[in-house]
Amino acid sequence: MIDVVSFCAELIKCKSVTPDDDGALDLVADFLASVGFETNIMFFRSPDGSNVVKNLFASFGSSSKKILGFLGHSDVVPPGDGWSTDPFEPVQQDGYLIGRGICDMKGGIGAFCCAVAKFVQKKFDGSIKILITGDEEIGTREGIRSLLQWCRETGNMPQDCIIGEPSSENILGDRIYLGHRGSINIVVRSVGQQGHVAYPSNFKNSLSNVCRFVTHMLNYQWKYEDKRFPQTHLEPTMLFTNNYAQNVVPDQTSANLNIRFSADYDASILKEILQNEAEKFDVSLEFIESGNAFYCNDEKLKSALVSSIREVTGVDAAFSASGGTSDGRYIVSHCNTIEFGLLDRLIHQKNEKTKLQDLLNLEKIYLRFLKKYFSIESDPLENRHEIIA
Ligand SMILES: [Zn+2]
């Protein structure tokens, strides 16, 4: 019996707070194996052995004619306080399913697993790969990057991929992410000379240096030509200084910044710009890159998904490249990638929930998409868009 709601409810019961698994990937693997997938649970270790991440790869069909992947993650962020229900005890209430991770992204996993389970019951020419990582929320190398390296080395890379992350904004199907901006975290540091605040000639204030640089960068005019993306934006996130007295200026200050950037830039150009500006303010920079901007231009994927959404929900999807980054930034260099799933409004919040009808419709959308992708005629008696209760 393939039932997306009860499958998702079972997934919620697994306390897979990142990077713990608590049986979530075994549950998915057992489900996929029961409908004929070959499944492979893999533990990837960091070279020093300090980090181990559990991941799942599952495959159906051997044809290399068309290879479609579904990508997701089974880990969730910690629940935090203030829930009105137990975050790991699924509750159905007023037409909703409540539980940590239901939107991000156990609902997406449940929907695409149930869709493929139904789809593979009929013959088709191609193969389906399911990739599920166990640490997307903290994103170490032993999750998606190791899994993709394994796919490449073993000839298991999909040609096209749907990421089941939450993408819808106000109603299911109103937004598809075709890409995301790039992201770099920056640590700004200044080392000065401590001194009494009343004697400016006797100190070098590290805090002033950092503040001047950050203010300068907040006012920097970023170019904005590629309108597929929101404009490049820099934001400070942390400020530290080693001073606890009001009449002393600190000799050490650091600040953390994040820049989200469109395809008008790539990471190396941005780093060069920031480095050049930093030299004017006597600050040093450390960069932690998390990927360049990317965008899917594959018309076949886009039109198959848009028409699947319209047929199930009656909604015309808009394309976007806003939002946070996802594992898409790693898989995009291997295959065409498109991101579509439940509403993202309640992710990482207390009382995370989704409409039951959205889960059912998401499964139907993925199933429609599978049929279009593999050119299987849809059953003309299938319901067109159902009225959402
Ligand atoms: Zn997610």
C-alpha cells in the first residue's frame, strides 16, 4: 500500500536531527527496495575519521537512454522550544500534518518516493536514481559531495535531477527554483594597538577599521545585469571585539559577513573585489566559499514540470532563483537541476506543518512529471486538478 501521508508520518518519527539518522534512511531504503529499487546505504568518512555521514543511493532500471534523479536530505534542524505538539510525533490536525522536517524535506522525500513507486509498476525505457544525504543542514564533505563523487566514479550520475526541497511560496506549485545565488562567508579581521580612548595618538582602533570597512561594503554599488537573480547583496552577521572597558579601544576585532551573489559575479572575482577594498581599510579577509550562482536552462525539464503542476493544481508556476542555497550547487555541475517541493514558509520553525492535500498533490505532480519525462501517455481518466479541501 503506497500512502504518502503515512510514509511521511513514519519518517517524522525518526529523530534525524542533523547529522543523526535514527533509521530515516533505512525506512526510505526499505520502501524503495519493496518496489524493486536496488538500494545502497553508504557511510562516507572524513580522511581523519572524525566525521561519518550516512547516505542513500537507490536505482531502478538499467537503460542509459534517460536517467532521472531525485535528490533530497533526510536530516532536519533541531526542533527548538515552543512546539504545541511533540515535534517527532506526527499529528494530523485540521487538514495538516505537523512534525519537524515535514516541509524541509521529509514531505518531498515521501512524495517523490511514492510517485516513483507507482511509476515503476509499468514498463518504461530509462532509469531512476534516488540520492538522499544525511547532513544537508550542516553540509560537510561526507554528504552530497562524497555521494556525487561516488556516482561519478561508478557511472551512476543522473542526466537530469529534481531536488524535492521546499520551493513553493504561498500555494503549492506557485514557484519553482531554477537556480540559486552563490554564497561566500567572509571573516574580516583587524589587529590594532590597545590604548586609552582619550588619547587617539597612542592607539590604533581595530574596531574602527572593521566598522569602516563593513560600512564601505554595505554602500558598495554591485552591478545588476542578470535579472534572473535578485541583486547581489552583502550582509554583516557577527561582530566580535576583545574589550570589556568603556575607556579602552580594542586591539583585536573581527566581523562575519555573507554575500549572496548573482551570476553577474563568480566567487573568484568577488574575492578580488573584496580583497582590493580591504587593503584600503587595514583589515584582512578570510573567505569560506559555498558555491557560485547557477541556473537551469533546460526547456524540456521546465515545461514538463510547469505543465505537471498546472494539470494537478491549476496553478501557473513562476521561476525564481532567490532563496537559500541547497545541495543543487554541487549537483548542478553534473546534470540539469530543477528544484520543486512544498511551501517553504514554515521551514526551520516550530510547529512545522503541511497541508495533507499538498502532500497528495505533490506526489501527483512528481508522477505526472515522470510520465512526461519518460514519454509515457497519461491515463485520460486521471483526475484533472482536484479541488483542494
Ligand atoms: Zn532542506
